[in-house]
Amino acid sequence: MRGISRRRLHEDEEESSFVSMTDLTVSFLFIVMILLAYSASKMATSQTVPKTLYDTVVRERDVIAEENARLDAELKELRLLAEGRRIRIDQLENKIAELEARLAEKNPLETYMAQVSDLRRKVLEGLQAQLKLDFPELQVVVSEQMDALRFKGDGLFDSGRSKLAAGRSDIVRRLATRLNEILPCYTLGRSARWNSTCNSVGAIIEAVQIEGHTDVTGSENANVTLSTERANETFFVMKEREPGLTLHQNMRGQPVMSVAGYGAMRPIVDNATPEGRATNRRIDLRIIMYTPQSSDEIESIRRRLRESVGEVPR
């Protein structure tokens, strides 16, 4: 009996130990589950946003998507419009080129005269630039009609005087030298030096006219006399410096150099003010180009230029 009691007591102790271990394991697992649940809740919180913020972002995304779609549509429309206009521009440019070609073909005389006028403008602007380079303070301009080099009268002559003012003779002499360098390409005669580089148009100068002008102060006769004397004085100083100026000839074999005095008859501004009268007191160096009477004469002019330098006419 005593042996049986001891065995039963031992079994009860073993069973009690097993129950304690089971409780510990269950408790440990429970704690682990709590920790996992806590961690999961933390992760979920970090990976989610408030619904109001989410809805705001979605709305903004939709607005941007709509705006992008609208801009894409506008871009396509603008590209189509630009392409249409480019095609239209090409058509108009082709039409302009066609009309210009037809105009040149139908009226070569007008085309030639336009080219001659442009050539004269370039010659005058070249003279002006050279003189301004030599004499920076000189008051010299190209006329509005692009046909004359204009020297303010007070810049060359003292008031009421027909002799060049002190120190102004150098300006006129330099003008003579520059002019004598240019004229051979646009004139005939022994001094002719035409080439297609300086005169591709085939233009001939009819006259280089030194014109004297005054204001309205004084009598008409006195003004005409004074303006003529000033033009003559300018010409004489130029010829003294460059005697060959009178060798340059026009189509009729006449010297292109000439002089004229107009008094107050050709003002360029109103004489009512001192400034206006000062502007009208001037010397003009006017270049007059030869004007052909017909289109057929254009080739005759060009042939004369080629003959003047010994080229065989085509």
C-alpha cells in the first residue's frame, strides 16, 4: 500500500509540472501574438493616409489629367493651323516669285531703272561714308530722293561769300579725288574702266551736277549770281585737284561734270526760320543717270560699256 501511494504521488507531481509548462507556453504565444498585432497596426498606420487627403489628391490628379488632355488637343490644333499657314505662305511666296518674274519679263525697262536708282543710292552713300571718315564733323547727307549728296552751305562758304571758307578747300579736293575714282566705272571715254563687279547693272551716268542754292534773303538776281558763283568755285577747285574729271563722258560723248546755280528757287525746307534758311543754303552734288527710252536700248547701253574697255559685244 505504501508503495502504491508513493507512485501515485510521483505521477501527480509530474502531471503538475506538465501543466505549468503548458501554461507558460500558452502565455508566451499570447504575448507574441499581441506583439505581432501591435507591429501590424503600426505598419498599417504608416502605409495609409487620411481619406480626406486621399480624396483631395485624387481630385487634383483628375484635374491635371483633364488639363493635359485639353492642352494636347490645343497643341494638335495649333500644329494643324501652323502647317496650314506654312503651306499658304509657300503658295504666296511662289506666287510672288511668279509675279516678279512676269513683271520683269513684261517690263524690263522699269526693272532696269529700279536697279539703276538703287545703284546710284549706293554710290552716294559710299561717297558720304568716305567723306565722313575723312572729315567727321562735316555736315553732308544723301538727299531724301537718293539722287544727290548735300553739303550745308554754311559748312563750305561764309555767309554772302562765293569763295570757299578757310580750310574748306580740302573737303572739296577730297571729294574730287573720291569722285574721280568712282566715275570710270559708270562713264564712257578715255578714262572708262567699266567692269561687272562695280557696275553689274550696266548703268551710265548722264551728268554730275554741282548745284548752288541760297535762302530767300536778298534779291533774286543776287541769289542766283551767288549760288552760281559758289557752284563754279566748287567745280574749279575740284578740277584743279583732278583735271581728269572732265574726261568722263556720257552716252552722247559729253563731259558728265556740270554746274548750275538756282538761287532760292529750289528750297528743301521752309525759309521762315533761321534753321530753315541755313538748311537751304547748300551745295548739292547731284548724280543724274541716263534713262533709256525703251527696253531695247538697255542692251545698247551695256554694249557701249563693254566696248569702252575693249570687250567684244555679245
